Amino acid sequence: MKRDDQRGLARGGAIINEELKRAVSDVRDRRAEISAFMSGFTIETTPGSAAKIADFREHLRPDTDVYITFLPGSDFESTIAVAKRLRAEGFNPIPHFAARSIPNLAFVEDALARLTGEAAVDHVLTIGGAVNQPVGDFSDTMQLLGTGVFDRHGIRKIGVAGHPEGSPDITDEGIREALKWKNEFAQRSGASMYVTTQFCFEPAPIIAWDRRLQAEGNRLPIRIGIPGLATIKTLMAHATACGIGPSMRFISRQAMNVAKLLAVSAPDSLVMALSEYKATDPKCGITGVHVYPLGGLQKSAHWSYAVADGRISLKYDMNPRYAIGFEVNGAG
């Protein structure tokens, strides 16, 4: 081989090596961003689902924040019972207070007295509640917050609902005005408040929504809702029931493939895109993740912990430099 050819090969090899080094660096950085994004995730349970779990300690790590949903027509005694159980098993119970399902202020006073006294609750989530007509004195969370009842009972942290794709229960203008009021309430009351959102399937509507909120002056931290592991069929059912907006098209396209209806779907592409947004945009308002275990708490928690721990492998399409998703190592 001629000396010039040898030099050419050497230069080519050096270029390839540099490309490989950059690719390895990209892999390391993306994995770290994804892991950091999922770190400290929260999760939820319904009283009905909780009854099917022998011991939450088999699936969740100590001190995990666990929301307790309140569905229309439910008995709040069940919420109190689950909160007591979660605290006894080493977790932080966060009960939902659905304004339109609350009969009166006395009910809230009694519920909070029991939750704080029996389950050491100091953190709640307030939502409007998916009922057409209020069952009692409150039509929205602003009225509930304005009573000062949570402060009186030592609640140190209050979550409010966020709707990246709108809500069937309130107009877009109503949502904007409500969030503005909650920002002002947090500022004047000193309450530690944040936003937890409905789950979505696509990153673009979430990113556009967050950027608009920050431009409009939102200062409440955002915990973004993502769907846990579930079949496409299950995701479709929950999305329809919850009135999910534009990204519903994404899951509808998946459902067109009948063979995929019963396949378990993971939100890896969504998490990857949102983690990149959080890592690269200093104005990003997303500070954490809330997992909706639509297909069951056990597998959603297992997947979420694996991602937070960095036990993932990136997936590539045609371009080996840019990952399109990831999978959990050792997932069945």
C-alpha cells in the first residue's frame, strides 16, 4: 500500500473515531437527561385499585408521593382509608379534593381534620371535578382555595390541575383566567402551589402550552402528566373518557393497527422529547413528572424506576447519531 493511501486511511480512521466519541458522548448525555427528567416521579391510585394491591411496598420506594383520586360518586371515607394505609406503609398520601363533588365547607373541614390527624397529610391536589353540576357549594377550585381551609389545617403544599390540551369542563379562556388567579393567590397567600397536568401522548402540544404559560407569566412549577404502561386499547378508553385533545390523534393512529391494540405501549418517545426540551430550554416550566398507571401500578412503577435509575438503552432509526426513543434494559 502506498504511503499516501496509508495516510488517507489514518485520517479517515481518526474522523470515524471522533464521530464515535461524539456519538458515545451523546448517548451518555441523553441517558442522563432522561434519567433526571423521571427522577422523583409521582404516581396515583384509586381506592378500588388500592384494594387489589397487597402491599404498596412491593412496588414503590419509600417516601414516594402517591395521589389518591376521587371519582364522582365515590365515598370520601375510602380516600381517608387509603391515605392512612399509604402513610403506614411509608408513603406520602396526596388526596384529591374535587370542588364540584364537595357538599359544603363543613365537609372539607372534617375531612382535613381526619386526614391530618390520622394520616399526617400535609399535601393535597385540588381539581374542579368532572361533574356537570356541582353537588354542593363549590363550582371551582378558586372558591375552595379562597376559604383558607387548607391553611387552617396546616396543608403546606397544594396542587392544581393543568390542561395542556384543554378540558371538556371549562373553556380555554376560563382555564387561563383560573391559572392567573391561582398564581396571584399563591403570591398573596404564600401558599406553596404547583400544577399537575392531565396526561398527553405527544410532546408538541405540551411544549407549546408550557411556552405560552411562561410567556403569560405563570410562575407555578409544572408536573407533567404522562401515561404509564398500558395497551393501546386501554389508552384509547382512558383518553376518550378524559377528553384528551389534539394528541388523541396520535393514539388513534396507533389503534388503526389492530395487531397493536393489545400490545403494551411505553411513553419512551414522549419522555425523551420532553426531557430534551427541559434540558435545552432554560425557560421550561416543567419541573417533574406524574405517572398515570392506566395499565396497572406495578408495571408503570417498575418502568418508571428503571428509567429514573438510567437502566435504559437508546433506540435509533436510520441516523445512528440521533436516538428516537429508548427501552428499559431487561424489560420483558
